[in-house]
Amino acid sequence: MAWAKAITEIAVEQENSIQIEEAFLVEIQLRDIAKKVLRYYFEQTLFFDLQQSSNPVKPPVMLSIAKELIATYQARTSSIKPVKWFKSNIEAVCSSEYEKAVSSTVRALKSDVSYRFLRVEGKEVEGVYQYVQKADSLFMQGEDVLALKGSRLIVFDAINYRWTQMLENFNHSPRLSKKVRIIDEDQVRRKPLGKFAEFIEAENPEFHCFLCGEKIVAETPAIDHVIPWSYLYSDDLWNLVFAHRSCNSSKSNVIPHEEKIIQLEARNQVLLHRLKENSKLNKHVSELELAIESNIVRKFWIACLG
């Protein structure tokens, strides 16, 4: 899927349609494909730690390349906070490691990816693109590049749909389709959480920090996702608590221990009772009640553990 997505992106980026139409063949370098493939795996892994195969002991080469680059980047920046590729400045922060990762990706594409898509069910498919195994470039008909560019929305949707289907075989993480689509977004959009404060306060009027237990004074409480937002890709009352800003920032993108899940489950029971006492009934309260009845906290926590 990464291979198809990269080729489609490159086709979309072709600016001069007249020259493409007049060209007999359009060259697409594997190095350009590799840069995009590396970005896809980097973001899927950094944000969501998605598994790409059924064998965690022997992951795909691309996943190993991405994880190695992520480890270097996090060490250089002293941060494990997820960041979008184009905001990471990774080509400057890890210049030599980045070049090494791109070269390794090119080798992986040559040896195990590029030739596969010329055959379907053992039969060679003509007219997709021209590629000689181990070559540094592939070639597409100019009219095919334009057709791909013109159909980009349908093609991207189909690729994302199929990629999601594949990932569902290896991941129990919720909202996989949204997580696959993150690659297409310039930035990960986070909604303000202030609207949840009045609901959380119903159970915690003294503003105690969920993470350390101490009372929050001389600052506005932060609203924290107990199960990190990057795993759920959603803002839900049943997963939101008050916390010190320092506790919230130091927690980072880590799945909590079971004791915090037990604490959250107990909090949710009390919170629902208090909200009903105060006659606060809306979709957030309904979702909280459904989450309790369906044991959502524990199910999602287990799913995020992998």
C-alpha cells in the first residue's frame, strides 16, 4: 500500500500537465518513492506504533528502518512526543541517519516490493508501469500519470481502505482508518478540551491531579487523556481527567499501568452518578454511561497494549 500511495503522490505532484501528456514516458525514481514510504511508516509508528505484519519477532524491513530512525530522532531531540514528519525537521536533525534510512528503503523496495506489483495471482500485468528489477527508476505512460492524478481522491481512498483492512489483521487498536489517514494531513488537529471541565469538576471539585494525587493550586488544571490521545485519536469524557500541567507533560505518550485504569474506572462510576444527580444529561454523559456498560476503558486499554 505504501508503494502505491507514494507513486500516486508523485503523480499528483507533477505540475506541468501539458509536458506530461506530450511525454511518452515519465520517470519516477525509487529514491523519491523511498522518501515517501519512509515518511508513512515513520508517522504510523511514531504516533500509533502500528504493527505491519503478523510476526512481531520478525517485522517488515521498512518497519525496522522507521523504528531505528525514530529512536535516533527521539534521542537527538530528547523528546518522545509524536510530531508530524514535515514539522520534525528530521532531515537536518538526523541528516546522516536520514540518508542511511532512505538508502536502506531503496534497497528494500528493490529487493522485496517493486517487482511484486507487476504480477497479480501469478500473471504479469501489462501497462501499469515499466520496471527492470534492481533499476533505480520506473517509468509510466504520460497519459497514465495524468489519469492517476485526475483520479487521486478515489485512488487515495481505495489505498487507505485497503491499508486499514490489512492493519486490522495485526492490530486491535481502535479507529484504524483515522490513523491511516493521518499521513494525508499536514497536521494532527487537536480540539480544545475546555468544554469538558465542568463535567470533570462534578466528581473532582477540589481539582486534585489524577496522576500524582496532589491538589492543583495556583494554575489552571490541565485536562489529560489517561489513555494517550495518539492511541485513541479521540476526546471522550470517560478518558479525561484533571492533572498538573507538569504531570501531564511528563507523562508523554505512554500507555498507563493497570492501577491507573482501575482508578479511572472507579472515577467514571462516581462521575456518572454525580452528573445524574446534577441533572447534567447530554451526549457526553450518555457516552460515559455507555462506556461504563460496555467496559470500554479496559477494552481500549488492552487493545492499545497490543
